[in-house]
Amino acid sequence: MITQRQVFLQHMAQTTSFPLSLEIERAEGLYLYDTSGKKYMDLISGISVSNVGHRHPKVVNAIQLQLEKYLHLMVYGEYIQSPQVQLAQWLSNHLPEALNCSYFVNSGSEAIEGALKLAKRLTGKTEIISFNNAYHGSTTGALSVGGNENFKNAFRPLLPDVRILEFNNTEQFKLLSLNNTACILVEPIQGEAGIIPATKEFLIALRSLCDENNCLLIFDEIQSGAGRTGKLFAFEHYQIVPDILCIAKGMGGGMPIGAFISSHQNMQALTNNPMLGHITTFGGHPVSCAASKAAFELLYEETLLTQIPAKEHLFRSLLQHPTIKEIRGKGLLLALQFDSFENTKKIIDTCIQNGVITDWFLFCDNAMRIAPPLTITETQIKDACAVILNAIETIG
């Protein structure tokens, strides 16, 4: 009889020639369980998705209640659907006034696509500025504004009028012309670059540039949002508000959803000249919206945000070893820097063998990702760190 592993390799499109191929049967909280019953601690949350843990009872309950009412009814924006309305209101209540109107989509890449279209529509300009080693998704538009040429070259031609600048460098702005610039797109904390936080000086300079040149500042908080850094969104650490905010991943509690968020006035631009300026069939799916609202509420109900600084400190204090060159990041979005990809991969492989799932970064393959569910306990952190340190010692 053909196995699921054979079907996976033969009939499902692969993204690499060496997939992890863990065959997971169930998941709960911090843990994944494979078909043999082996238990794994998930230190990457499906890449910053399962922020409130796997199958949190409140998220599951919200999904079940919505399943009893309705699933897809109509393309986004035509019917008044309670899960969408309630989620939009919750976000508006917890964001600055300039970010009071949400457009729900299915993923982070779609959020970026919508934000870029909105910026062009509002400004009438065409150039997009983004930064080296940025990752904004893999659809054609999102890929175009990514900052790593290795991932882009095979798919050119991509969007025109994209300018890539150096992250965290304010000197380059002195002679910068923005006459045709629609927007500046930036991650407040670069994810796939290996968790590189922006400096406050850098973000202040970007805000000033946009204000002075009639262009929009877009923050990509697809990885850093939904509580991962100890604030609802990372921009709150900087006290700098974007014109458009892109979110996804952790906002869904494990369900697929994303959003680009701006002011009501800005969003009205998508309703005319042409009308239906942005369309999505499944965006704002009622089940995903119900799950998302439950996941957001949990951040406050279980005081997860206030716990994150102490959990970050515990990871940093325990993960001390000469092999670890640096620990970067904010909250539970961290990177352990090693000296080479070869050693990093050996450590990661050993961790997985010993029941701790982690990985490296797309544009920084000599660093290990630490981004567990925010629900991780002090005891679980200690257990996970012991496995990581043992793996480091094992590879010598």
C-alpha cells in the first residue's frame, strides 16, 4: 500500500528537495505529535503563526460556533458578516485612529499586494522603496519588493520602479529623491534577514521622508505582529504610526487570514475609479475571522503580552554558550547567531531529533529561529533550552 509519505513526495508540489517530512498526527499547545507518538516542542510556531498555541480551546470553540452558522457566503465586501465586522471593530479599538479600517485577505503576501495597490492609487505615483534582505512574500508583486536577489532573479521581469535601499542606514537619505515614490515598505523587525530590529532613528527618518514627500509609509508586521514582541504590534515599541499596516500569520490562531489596514478615508480610494479596486473571493472568511478575534482577545485575557519580556529574558539568560555569537530580536522573536550554516544545520537537525523543532532564516542561514507560541511556560523554556545547549555540545 502506498504511504502518505510517498503521496506527499510524488503528488504534492515540493518547495525544496529536502523537506522536513515530519508526519504530524495532532497538535496541542506547544507540542506536535507524529504518527509514532513522538512529541516535539514547536519553537517556531509554524513560522510565527500559532501565537496562542496549537488548537487553543477558545479558538477551537470560536471556529465550532461559526461552523454552525455559515461558511463562505459571498466575495469580500458585499454582505455584512458578523465575524468580519467584530474583528474589524476589535482591531480599530486597539490601533491608532489612522489605522481604523481593515481589508481582510487570506495571507501576508496578499496583504502586501493590497497595500502596494492602495499606495499607488492614493498618490498617483509608481515607485516603491523597500530594503535589502526584506521578505514580504512570494507572489509576483511581493517578490518584486523583496530584498534578496537570489530569490528574485529566476522570475524576472518583476514589477518596475522598485528601489532597494540599505536597512538601518539613514545616511543614504540625504540625497534621496522621492518625486515619484508612492510608498516606503519596511519591516520594523526584519524577519528572514535573521531578526534585525530597525533603529528608532531609522524609522523616524522614514516617517519624516514620507510626510515631506507625499508618499506612504507601510509597515510589514506579518511576522512581528499579533503580540509576538510583547506589544500588540512592534511599531508600538517605536511610537511611530504607519499609513498602512500589513498583518497576517499570528493573527489567525492557526487559521489563514491577513489584512492591510489604513484610515477609512484612504480605503475609500479602492471603491471608485475603478470601483472594485481590490477584490478577493475568500478574504475575511467568516471562520478565519472568528478564530482571529478569539486569538487576539486571548493576548489580553491570558495576559500573554505582559509575560513576554520575562520569557525573552529567560531564553537569553539560559542560551549562553561560546558557540552562540549573538542573540538578536525582541520578545519571542529571536535569532541565535552561529558561525556557519554547516554548524547551524547540525544543531537544528540534532534539536529536531531530540524533540525540539526550530529552523534557520531564508536570508540568514547561520542563525537559528526562536519563535515559540506565546503561551510557552517557564518550565517549557528551560526544557527547550536544555535540548538546544545539548545539541550545541553534541556537534562540538
